[in-house]
Amino acid sequence: MDGCTSKQERRSMRSVNKETSTEKGRGRRPMRREMDERENVMFEKLGAAERVWRKERKKVREEVKRLRKKVEERDEAKTTTTTEERVYWKLIVEEMCVERAMRDEAIEKWKQL
């Protein structure tokens, strides 16, 4: 008879299973390598991005320091002008008081007439 026995089928199936399992094993290693390479590339990109971020952070800090200096200088300039302005406004208020007193005197004289 040309038919095959069950033992022959089992042997052939075992050999097929062995072949596929070895192929799977070989396929996992390259896949793992690819994953490792992807992770390495990702970490390199992350490191580069972190370096860029640190540089930008440093620039922003320097800019903040520079702007704070400008604000302080402006505040100092305003305080010096405010003292001069205070003196000026004091003189104006005194002059207004004198004018009011003169007007009040004129009104009193007019009422007496």
C-alpha cells in the first residue's frame, strides 16, 4: 500500500514543527535587535531634545535677568523724577493756595462794599 501510517505522519509533523520553531526563534532576535535600535534612536533623539531644551532654558534665564535689570533701571529713573516732580507740584499747590487766599480777600472786600 502506498498510504502512510500514523507514525510517519507524526514524524513529518514534528519535523515541520521544529522547522517553524527554529524560524520563529531566528525571527525574534532580529526583531529584538530592531526594537533595541529603535529604542537607542529614540533615546538619542530624547537626549538631543533635552540638550536643546537646556540651552533654551539658559537663554530664557539670561533674558529674564536682562529684563529685570531694565525694569529696575526704569523704576530708579521714575523715583528720581518723582522727587523732582514732587517739588514742582508742591510749588504749584503753594501758588494755588496763595491765589485762593487773594480771591477770598477780594470776595470779602466786594461783600463789604
